[in-house]
Amino acid sequence: MTNDASGDTALSRLQVQGYALPQLSEPGKAKYAQYKRLDASIYVAGRLPTVDGQLSEQGLLGRDVDLDAGRRLARTGAVNCLAVAAAAAGGLDRVQMVQMVVFVASTPEFGDQSGVADAASSLLLDVLGPNGEHARTAIGVASLPRNSPVEIQMVCTSA
Amino acid sequence: MTNDASGDTALSRLQVQGYALPQLSEPGKAKYAQYKRLDASIYVAGRLPTVDGQLSEQGLLGRDVDLDAGRRLARTGAVNCLAVAAAAAGGLDRVQMVQMVVFVASTPEFGDQSGVADAASSLLLDVLGPNGEHARTAIGVASLPRNSPVEIQMVCTSA
Amino acid sequence: MTNDASGDTALSRLQVQGYALPQLSEPGKAKYAQYKRLDASIYVAGRLPTVDGQLSEQGLLGRDVDLDAGRRLARTGAVNCLAVAAAAAGGLDRVQMVQMVVFVASTPEFGDQSGVADAASSLLLDVLGPNGEHARTAIGVASLPRNSPVEIQMVCTSA
């Protein structure tokens, strides 16, 4: 990982935001790869906002989970994707974002998927600086694996 | 923008369809980019079918919004994506489509997401000609930002 | 298609799994392409788990369709994508997976989208071997075209 003289690394900026980069889980019996490369593109598999394998909340935005919790989960999901992206790109400082898709488990009436997704987008910009700039899509889905309120998927490249 | 002698440009074909290419909104306080390039790929962020920032309809296909309105919104969403794609590719005549994903806010019983998406697909072919050919995915989602009935996301390249 | 001396081809492994590679439907009046290439990337359009154009089940996981049926449909949808991928890549043995997105029509309470998607992921690994490795996203959507319980989308390349 590039570590400039000032110590102002992406990892330190992540820590300022209150996050550590989680260990990647063992491949174990997973049926799919955490990421896959095609030329310069790094496709990161959809990630849930687990911490030590646990979800702090379950259910739908608009019914079970409020906006603040949704935003917190979106940040955690983004950090979990960044851990994979950093492993693929050769360090967090080398992650250059391309696209993020934010899936928000939502009631039919919930309409603030952008508010949830903004929390993840801001974290990417705060941590990665200009490399964090990304195209984004936020949608509300019926439900997600393990009844997670949020799931995040990324395409990135190595800077 | 390429403007051949006959004046038969993508922009003129768009006008024949009854659409103008909207101005891109100011980046302002958006937390993400309208598009992001990776090698030849241009990832366009998910776009709602707003006109001058307003949605003409809100809610779900199968409950609040009928098929004709959904198709109209899909076309408008596609035009909004094309405005971004044209800016990225160096003009509408240089936009070459790759993939379009059409998200349709739907009741559990609604099953004509393809009918909604076909309206956007046809517009791409009518306006861009062979460059408008694209792989497509149409799905029904629980809800969308601002309770929009439709959201559209594209990957394209520069011809 | 590469056909090694042992006759152990991807096609034969697909047959061992109980599947044949379906004929691609005629383009006919489809408004979009079954796949689109951009450099090395092959974007396969979203495919339903039809057999001879028919869906064996309709509706939602968690209400109308049980997990076993959902898994069977996920495998069939993956096979339908593979037929397109094989045509694009120059044979099933040359298909190298990159990303699979598994859309599962779900009730708000259903939380085993991963269980559904695992069936498709396993089939890719069984049939394509190491080339079947892929990044994956599984999400629960409100509904799908023709009330299909499952839809599958892929990005792959030619090995």
C-alpha cells in the first residue's frame, strides 16, 4: 500500500471515519469468488453489511429500519466491499472506484434509497479522495439475503 | 457531434421522437458522478425519468401507474441517460450502447416489465440506429428513489 | 468448441447435470440483443428460466415457489445464459465467467436468495470448472417479467 510521508493514507482516513478494514472471510464453502478481474475491471461480489459475520439489523427500510440505521449499514457494506477491492487492487490506496450499486430492502412506500446510498458514496469520497468518484445506482428491492436491509456491489480498478 | 450532410443525426431522430436532450444538471452537491469511464466502458449512473427535475408520476406499476405511463417514463429515463452518455462519448452520434438495465417499481403481481422496457429499447434503436443495439435486463423492484416508477442504468462506449 | 481426447467437455458435463444447451431463440421482434460485446467483455442479457419458451413456475419465493423449485429455476436460467455465452464465446468450453447477478422474486420476508443463487453458482463450477468462477450478487426483487420467480444476468469473456 502506498504510504506517503504524511501518513495520510486511505486506511488512516478510513480509521478517522471509525472503521477498520475487515479481514476477508475464508473462501471456505462459498460457491463464488469475492471478486473477479476482467482486464482492468475488478468486479466485487455483492456484500452485506456484516460485522464479524453478524447483521446488526434486519428487515425493510420504511418498516423495520430507520434512515439513520440504513445509512450506517450502507457505510458498513461499502467498507466490506472496500476490503475485497483493496485485496484485489493491491492496497486500499490503489482502489479506484468505477460503479457502485446500492440495493436497499424497502417497502413499496419508501422513497429515500438515495439518502441511504449517499452515506456509502460519501464514505468512498472521504476515504479514497478523487479515486472514490463513482457512477451510482440506488434501488429499493423486496428483500435481501439473510433479510439484510442493504447490499452493495462495486466495480473498481487499480489506480 | 457528427452531423452528416443530410442532417439525419441522432439528435434529429430524437427530436422526431418528441424529445430534446436535457441539459445535464450541475454536479452541485451530488455524492456521485453522472458517469465514469473505465477503458472503453462508460458507466452511466442510474437515472430517473425526471423532466426539469420533476417526476410526472410516482408509485408502482400494477397499482398506481399504468403500462402506457410506464412506457413513457421508460423513454424519458432513457433520454436522460442518453444526455449523460452523449456528454461522455462526445456527442449523441458517437454513443454506442452495450447494456441497459430497466428497473420498474412493481407490485408482486405485475409481470410486464418487458413491456415497459421495450419502450426504452425501441427508442434507443430508433435514435441511435445500429449503435443502439444493447443487451438488456428488466426487473421489477419494490420501490425507487423519490417513488419513481422507473429507473434506468446504462453501459455504453464511444463509437 | 474444444473437445479434448477424453471427451470431457463442458457440454458433456452439462449433460451429466441433466441439461442440454437450448437453441437460441430467433431474434424475431426482440427489441434487444441476447448479448453485446465490449472489448473482452460479453454482456449477456437477463434471461428467464424458460424451457421451450415456457415457465414451469410463476410467482414469489416465500409464497408461491419453494426453495427447491427456486434452485431448479436458477439452474435453468443459468443454462439459458450459458447458451448465449457459448454462442458469443465460440463454444461452451471457451466461456469464462466474470459476474453473475441472480434476481429472485421474493416476499419481503424471504431471506434465502443465496440458497437459490448457490444452485446456479454450483452448476457453473460443475460445468465450466475453473472458468466457472465468478463474482456474484443475489437480490430479492418485487416481481420479474412474466411473473418468473428467477432471472439471471451474466458478464463473461472468451477463454
